[in-house]
Amino acid sequence: MGLPNPNPRVAEPTFGSNLLSALPAELFERPIVHTQPEPWVLVRKLFEGDGGRTGMSEQARVHMVTTMEHGRVREVSSSFGPASAVFGIGGGSALDHAKYTAWTRGLPLVLVPSLLSVDAAFTKAVGVREGSRVRYVGEVYPDHLLIDYPLIQAAPELLNRAGAGDILSIFTALWDWKEAGARLGEAYFPDVAAKSARLLDRLLGNGRALGDVTPEGLRLLAEQNVEEVRLCEMVGTSRPEEGSEHYLAYCIEARTGGHYLHGQLVALCIVVAGAAQGQDVEPIRTYLDRLGLDWRPEAVGVTREQLADALCAMPAYVREEKQLLPGVFHFMESLSPEEAEAILRRVL
Ligand SMILES: [Zn+2]
């Protein structure tokens, strides 16, 4: 069987320092900027009248993103006058809002992530919130995707280290995919799985550089995000990178109502789901220690009881959430408190 999309288009980042100042002047003529207070402080002088690259007043063009609720995002995006480009400078919400505005207005898009623990910079999907659900409403590619080291290094280290979680999840995702192929006859592409496994290996060999948030480490993480998006586009699902570890994370969020740092919660869930799969999770734990990303429940903000409760609920949870592709918890009839405790005892 051939790949659904052998040659997908993906965003191509530019790496370096002070990259905004090297962009073409016309983008700055009437810019719309979606940002957040911390990164804006670091870049605002580039957008200011005197010595800056644009003469417009700040209120007219700078929007501090606080929500991705669809109605509000639509209202904000249509409130700007004619513009030369849309800039998204910040974390996930700032980038998502900029993608939405550029997509609805048909404007050039510049994305400048201020931390690497979000995939909004690398994916084409334009996502908004409708209540508690995320809805994907369109697709857009950045004209410029800038991985600016000093800007990203200004963010708390934890936020960048947590970015490893969504690459590390390849460990449990590939097990699910292969098993679903063998047990259920689902389409499985060994070449793509092998490429994804190589991304994981490369990450596992580089804990120090990312842990210290060096340019080398940040570049590796960004390149891996691009490659991961490419592999998912090739097969048309997120099989190469996402599986039961994310399902467990969603279940914990749903049952506790808590908010967690995504990559850190995913790291914990990789260890637990990996154990549920019967894999040796030692290489993952060793990597996380070297990286300096604390994945223990108390660091993530979930109690051991909450974790055990969510684990027991998983077989029922994945049957209710019908959009989830089959993984280890689909293959279980149920999971008793004793069985859940046995899994946790192996890794905690
Ligand atoms: Zn994720």
C-alpha cells in the first residue's frame, strides 16, 4: 500500500539570532502582531516608530492574546485595518491567533515561537477553542518561521525542556501503531515508523544540549518537530508520534480538571504507558533525568491516587473517546486497581 501523501509540504524554519531585524522592510509597514507580555518586551523596539521599522501606534496593531475562544478570535482578527503582515510572537496561543488572522485575512504570516514546548509553530492546522474542545478550522503555512535562540533562551528552561515530551512520545506511539497493525490489520508503514524511531534515537542521544537550552539543543528540537510533522502528514494520522501516552494525559486532565505543562505530563504518561505496554522504560527515565525534566507525579502536579485512578479508567475511557486510534488500553478488557498498582510500582 502506498503512502497517502509521500511528499507533504512542511514549514521550513530559519535559525539564528535577532532574525526579525533581517526580514524584508515591507512586512513591517502595517503589521498586525499577536503576542504576549514577556516576548513582546524583547522585540517591541523593532516595531516602534523611532528607530523601529514601523510608524504605527501600538494599540492599532498589537494584540495581547489571552484566549483562543472562537468567537473572540474572529472578532479580534476582523478588527484590524489593512495590514502588511501578521506576526505571531510568543507561545501557543499567540502563534495560533496569528495563524487564524493570517488565514482569514489572506496576509503573509511570520511565526516567532518564544518557547519550543508547543507545536503550533510547525503544524499547518488553524485551531480555535469552542468550549472545552479544540476545533481545526483551516490550514496555513508561515512565510517565515524564525527560531531565534536568544528569544527562546529567555523563556524558563522548564518550558523548553518540556518540548521533548512530544518527540519522546514516539516511544509509546510506535508500539501502539505496530500492534494495531498486527492485531487489527490497520495500515502500518514500516519505513515511516523506522524514520520516526530514528528521530527518537537522535533525541535520546542529546539530552544535555537541550537540557542546557543551547542553540544546538534548540535547533535539534525544532528540526525534529518539523520532521515529525512531515511523517504524520505522510501517513495522514498522528500515528508516528502520538498514542496511549497522550490518551492517558487526556484522561488525567478530564478526571482531575487540572491544568498541566503538556510536555511534562506527557513525559510521565510515556513512562506509565510504556510500562503498561510491557516495554523497558529505563532509557526514557535515564534520558529525562539527564535532560532535567522532572516527570514524577508530584512534579507534574498529579497525586499518585489520581494517576492510579486514571490508569484504571483507561480501558473504558478509550472506548468512549471513539476518535482515538487503537493502543495498549484498547487491547485491555479492564484494568483492576491491583493491576494498575503493579504497573505503577514498576516505574515509580
Ligand atoms: Zn502532545
